[in-house]
Amino acid sequence: MTKVRALVLERQHELALRDIDLPLETGPGQVKIKIHTVGVCGSDVHYYTHGKIGPFIVNEPMVLGHEAAGTVIEVGAGVTHLKVGDRVCMEPGIPDPNSKASRLGMYNVDPAVAFWATPPIHGVLTPEVVHPANYTFKLPDNVSFAEGAMVEPFAVGMQAATKAKIAPGDTAVVLGAGPIGTMVAIAALAGGCARAIVADLAQPKLDIAARYQGVIPVNIREKNLAEEVSRLTDGWGADVVFECSGSSKAWETIMDLPRPGGVIVAVGLPVNPVGFDVSTASTKEIRIETVFRYAHQYERSIALLGSGRVDLKPLISETFTFEDSIKAFDRAVEARPTDVKLQIVM
């Protein structure tokens, strides 16, 4: 163990920049990474404000942060695809490679997965980390560290678009224009959708989403979403509906949005169980898909960024220094409608 400086969640509502003992020995199959940029994720903020997410409870001090990019500074035995100096981003969830979920290719649902900044696993808001090389991905020269740190949330969008089985020319509806909703819309468009109707209550978030070609913003304070979808699709409905708000209320009328034979992809996580209209889902033969994090999406996400077809830079609202990490989290707690993604540079 090595004593290093980190942003530590001591307990609910209490953050500290202090020294903490972390494992930094580079073993076989691992690399050591000098962290450059870390994104502030909603789950990090939720642990700060609530002290838990479902069964994951902060019972002891935990380093926050899991959306990260940096530079390889040490390579362990057996690692051949990475070298010192490589700019990389890291997939934060490490499964048991021998679990049934992993062997089926669904490693993201492995109950044994160790995920950064999910109790009791420490995160990466600290100058250096050690990580398995197989979950560390080289960044193209034209992709910045800031964009590299955005691959993690974008991978969620990619997982949602993949689960939707988009066909070229599809019309998508995205409920929620937060960071994940906007990235889902971007991924859906990159995956073949001709347009993405993005719905939210906050006009500033819709304005940011509308910067992307193919996005049609709908402020549901001012317009009825089902009527807008019907108007835009000549009464047929959307091919794909992505629920990204996590609002239980969204499920009350969601069956009005997809076309017969369409699909609903549940991305947002409501706090409590929700009911939905099974009868309408059945008569329209709606397919329901779910998303939990992602699997096998990092290389695809990085390829899209490197190609220039996807630009995530407009989603970065403000960047803070490591010494101002607590300010960054307090800013995130404010949930300003003009903020999409806040980042911290080490």
C-alpha cells in the first residue's frame, strides 16, 4: 500500500482531499496510469448526497471517480499491447473472467464485478492508479484526455443503441436530456437513426442536445410529447424509445410513443418499482430491453471518437483542478440546467 492524495468521501455529505493508503504495485497483466482527467458522474454525486445507491452503502471512506483517462507510466509482466507513454482510458468495471456471465459475454451483469467508486472499491480521483491492461484502451492521437474521460458514459449510450437493434433511418425518442440521455441520442444517431426526438423539462439542456444534427428538441413543459411524436411520424410512432430520465412518471404514458413492433430501452433507473401498460405493450407487440452499464463498447466508442463522427466536447460544461475537486462536486449537486458534464484535471 502507498499513501497518496485523493478525493475521499468520508461519509454522506463529507468530502476531503487527503492522503489515503491505496494499492499501487503493478502486477502481471496490469498497467500503472498517471491520471489526467476524471469526469464527475451522477453516481459519484449520489454517493456524496445519499451515502448509498441501492445495496451499495458507503460504510467506510472511499475514493470517488470512475470516468477517467491518463498516460501509462508502468507496464506489468505479460502486457504487450500497451507501452509507457500511451494515452489511454480505462473501463472501470472488472468482472470475474471465469463467471458464467463473463463466459456468456455479459460481463457487465457479473455479480462479482469490481467497479471503481462503488463500495467497497476505491475510485480514481488520485494521481496514479493500477488497472488490468485488458480493460485499458489506447486513445487515438486526435482524441483528447477530456474526450477519453467521456468514453465511459458514452459507452452506456452505445450499449443502449446496440440493445435497440437500430435499423438505418429509424426515428428515436429519448426521454431525458441529461448527460446519459444526450449521449444515448448521439449514439443512436451514429448507429443509424435518422433523427432523435429528445424530450426534457429543462430548455438549456435541450439547447445543448440540439447542437447535434438530427436532434429534435421537445420541451414537455410546452408541448405534448405523444402528440409531437405522432405529428413527426405521421401517426405511426417512433421505432425506438429510450427512457433515460429515471422518472417513474415517464412509464405512465411511455406506451403512447413507440410504433407497433417498436422497442423501448430502459436506461434510467427509477428509485422505486414502476408499473406500465402491459395490455398496450402486448397489442402493439412492443419489445422491452434493459441496460446495465455496458459490455464490449469501449473500442467501438473510441473508434467513433477517433473517426470524427462523434464529438463529445460540446458536452463538457466546466473543468476544475484537482485542488478544487470538492467545489466540482458541490457544483454538481446544484444540478444547474446548463451543466451536462463537469470534469476534474489532475
